[in-house]
Amino acid sequence: MKKIIFFITLFSIIIFFGKNLNPYSHSMFIVHDETQPARIQEFALNLKNFVIPPRLAPYFSFRLGYPVFNFYAPASYWITSIFSLVGHDPIASLKFSFLLSMIVGFAGSYFFFREHFDFYPSLTGSILYISSLYYPLDIFVRGNLGEVWFLALFPLALFVLERNAKKPSKLSLFFSVITLSLLFTVHNLLSAVSFVFILIFIFLRPHAKINVFSVILSLLLSSYFLLPLIIENRLTYASYVAAQTKYVDHFVCPYQLWQSPWGFGGSTKGCTDGMSFKIGKIHLILALAGILAFLFNLLKSKKEKITRLALFLLILSAGSLFMTTYFSKPIWDLFSPISALFQFPWRFIAFSLLGLSFFAVYFFHHIKYRFKNIILLFFILLVLINQSRYFYGLSLNKDHFQKKYLSQEYIEKTVAYKIAEYLPKTAEYQSWRNFDNSKQFFQQLNFDYTMPAETGGTRLIIIRNSLFEKEFKINQPAVIYLNIHYFPFWRILINGTPYTPHQFDMLGRPQLVLTQPSSIQVAYRETFAEQLGNYITLLSFFILVYTIRSKKLWNRLVN
């Protein structure tokens, strides 16, 4: 019976919260990060060309190639691209992904709560988790695919670690490593902060050894992304652009967590924003009731198995909400300029939701009254109906959306400027920004090379012109500029000899001084750091499989 109720609830979530995420509808909602469909399209394009893992968006920035996937956490794109590879367009894939994230968030939080509480309170808590208003804000207002998937994966990660701590099994080890690897590569900033919380959680639970092993192996499994991110991030303007957003302008006033108008604008300085930061009144009331009940039991010296876990989640939730407010400014200032990379203090709301839902479950679990289960089912229905009014966006006809945000012109001339931090430093940042929406410049760049006017009759013979490999011949001495944003993963051969450019124009296009007729090859080839990351990822996967199959190694982990 409980399984039937669980799946009915899951189906109800799809109906109530996912009604505006229908992948086959003829509309699409407009979000702050409208570049997501274009990014999905480029990521899937890499996979279709067997460029794995994707690191380059070949059509971005005037077809010069843009290394966005080398530095922007890719886990959500791996998940979303699955839908693209089976034939869905980027818009439908994005909707599928948002819908799936809600299902994973619901299931992950439910299984985590179920480790400690009864069925009906746990089911109620998981509904409260995904119905907290920060969830639809991330989907329908911000459109932040990575952050939405962080919300989905965080409770699932705690669940699999909890399973390892209580009843270690080879299956739970496998899923903990995979889940943690996804969590650590789903959002650059939230993933980095979650690593600290995950470690604290591990040492609060029994059997820390197997979970420490899971974390280490998950980091190694993520090396294909983390290693190049650490080593090569300095080759882009990421730190420079992130510092342009002043965190001091984006603190939340405490009352905004309780009540702030629902809107589709942005975050601004002061206590009046175009977007809402309210968590949900019923969520906060129930969480407070659960916290008071827990503290009351704690003061009465009632020992509970979950005391350490509850204290951890209480500190995590309260601390996270505190970090969103102006009162935390001294802490932000203390860790500046590192804290400046976080950009928006209200991102910390994401860490509070699970703890708030946990204490709501605690409250429902401990109160005793007749017909509690039936009342909770009615309560779930009321939450689904009431909160569904927030799960919508400002819609645009799908054809119009595609023309505006998936047109070749938008992809080639606009998207990169929305994620400007990943421009290689071989280019001059301000000069590059001046070409935003320049049609004249775009027409200049419709070729595989640019040649100074004084070269006169020099002829170009194109041999090959693909997204990741290009080859052509020049019939006489000349000075040319290759139309690529130069980054070390581009390999250049002149007459079969490797050539490393040292002179670039303002767009980071490498200058080639040819003293004779020449054959030129340009090919995407991963750098040593990128290849090393790939090898470590593959090796760590084999270690995971070997650990599961080896009785001797497994016994060392669990004993």
C-alpha cells in the first residue's frame, strides 16, 4: 500500500508541479539564463561528433570556439544531453531535465528522511522539500540548470552516504561514488561548498572509512573536469568577471525569507528585488515547530539516534540562512576575494532547504494524534495545490523562442557574451566585448582565416572545414590570423610541423607569418592536463569496479 501511495504522490508531483514542463507543449518560459538551450545543443553536438568529454562550444563567439564546457560544471549537461541524443530538441530536453530533477529531488529527500522517520512524515517532508519556493525560482525564474540539479542531488548524496554508514553494501558504494561525482561536478560554487558539508556529515556517521573512500574515489572520477578546471582556469577571465559582481549588493533582508513579492526580475541592491527569496511560510513554521520539539527533547536529555545528525542539519540550515543576510557581511569580507567568486549570497538558501524539511518531518513524526496518516495525505494534497501556483513562467511561443534563443545568429553572436568569464586570455576582454552584436564583424568572421588587405592576390584553398578540424593551403607568403580563440587544446601544424603561436590579435586569434606557400592544419586536441584528467577518471572507475568485485578489499573497507 505504501508503494502505491508513494507512486501516486510522484505522479501528482508531475501533474501539479510539472504541468508547465510539458516537453511537447508549444510554448517555453523565459528565464534569466536563456542560454541553456544553446548550451545543451552545443554539448550534445560534441557527443554526436564523439568529442568526449565536451570542452568546446564550436559555434559560440562568432564560430571562433569557446571553451565553456572545460570550466562550467558539466554534470547537468550530461544528464540533459541524454534527451537530445534520443531525438528531442534542446527546449524539450531542458524541460525533461527540469522535470527529472524534481523527481530525483523528491525521491532522494524521501529516502533520506525514511532512514530516520516513518513513511507518512517522510513523504510529507519530501513534498515540502521540492515545493519550497527556491525550487520553482531556480527553474521558472532563473533557469539555472546546474543549481536545480544540485538541489536534486544533495539529498540523494546524503542518503547513499547514510546507507553506507548503516548497512554498507557494494551497491550502495557504487551509487555513492557515482552520485557524489555528479554532485561535485554539477555547480562550480555550490559543489565546492558542499564538499565541506559532505565531509562533516561523513564523520558524524558510523563507518566513516567506506564513505571517505567514496568521496576520494568520486573526486578522482571527476578528474576529467576538476583537474583542467584547477590547472587551466587561470587561462580565462573567470576570476576577473566574477569579481565584477559585488556580493555586498545581493544580500537578503531577513524578512524577505518570510515574505517577498513573487516576480521574474533580478537581484538588486537593497531589500526590494525583482525576484522573490521567500522559502515558504508553511515550510518555515513547520521547520520551527520541529526545531523547538527537537531542542525540547534535547534539554530533557532524551537521547535519540539522530541527535548528531539533527544538530548538523540545524547548524547547516541556520548558518546557510544567516549567510544570505547583511549580518554575515563581516564573514564575507574576511574571506574576500575568494567569497567574491560566490557572487550572490542568496545562493546559500539551497543548503537550508533539506534541513528545514528534515525538522518538519521531525515534528510530524513525534506528534501523536488520531488519523495522523490520513491527515498528512490531505496536507500533501493541499501543499501540491497551493504551491503549484508558483511552478510557472512567463511563456513565449516555442517557435518564437527558438528563433530568438536558438537561431544561428544568437548562438554565434550573443551566447558567449552571457557567459563572458570563459573567454581565453589570449583575447583582450574589453575589445572582444565591443564586438557584441556587430553584424559587420560577424560577416568578416564567416571564414576560416583572416588576411591583411595588403596580401592582395593570396589565394586560400580549403581542404577540410569541420567543427573540430580544419585544413587549408596558402599559395604564397602571407601573414594570416586563424579564426579561433586560441586555447592550448588547439593544435596548429604548418607544413606538418607543430607551431605554437605567440602573437595574437585582440580576439585571441593566432598570427601566422608564412614565408612560403604553406599547408596549415588546425585540430582540436586535448591538453596534457585534460588527457591526464580523463585517464584518472577511467582508472578510478576501474578501481571502483575492482573494489566491488574484490572480497579482500571490500572486507578492509567495511571492517
